[in-house]
Amino acid sequence: MSIEPPRWPVCTSASLRDGDWLKRRIDFEGRPEECLVLRFDGRIHAYINRCVHMPRALDCEQDVIFDRSGRFLRCSMHGIVYAPETGTSLSVMCEGERLCRVRVDEADGLVCFADHRVSIPQGMA
Ligand code: FES
């Protein structure tokens, strides 16, 4: 028997349109982390905001996470690009390495974290 993970609301579905993204502070496996939540091609994806190349946030140099085409995630530090659907590096640098995915779901007009590894820091729930 599998136990459903707790659902932690992130935002309303309507507030996260295609190409939109936001950041949330979470506890992930007991550590404080920043999580990116984004919508791409209609689907919601979430990743810990840490590049596979170096421990830097994707938006550490610029306040963006998508490249100019809007088809790829891009780290603003050295330019690694990622597939938004999988978090896989498509660049020669770190090719095939993946951002750490956080499970999310969307139902009844709400986007929620739905991952056993996630909890919300005290005072933010
Ligand atoms: S730290 Fe992200 S590409 Fe180098």
C-alpha cells in the first residue's frame, strides 16, 4: 500500500500560465532549498534551483530561467541549457545530467507540491 504524499499548495493554476515560473522556499529532505515551479507546454514542472555544473541558482546572474526562445531552461551563470520537461542538460557541459525534480500535481485549480521529501518551512505554510 502506497501512502499519498502531503499536498502543499504552491499557487492557483490560473496564476501560472505557460512560460511563467516562480520560486518557493521549501525544506527538501530536511534541508532548506529554493524550488523553481514552472509551466511549460501546459504542464507543471518543479526543480530544486541548483545547476548541475556548480551549486548556483539558475537565475543567479539574471532574473530569468528560460532562454530567449522560451523552449529551454538556461542557467545564467555559464549558459547550460536544460529540457524543461525533464531537467536534463542538453549542453556539452554536463550533458545528460539532471536538475533535481520535485513532484508536483495540479487539481481543482491548484498547483501543489506532492512529494514525500518536501515540507514547508515553519511560518510559511
Ligand atoms: S553554474 Fe550553471 S552553467 Fe555553470
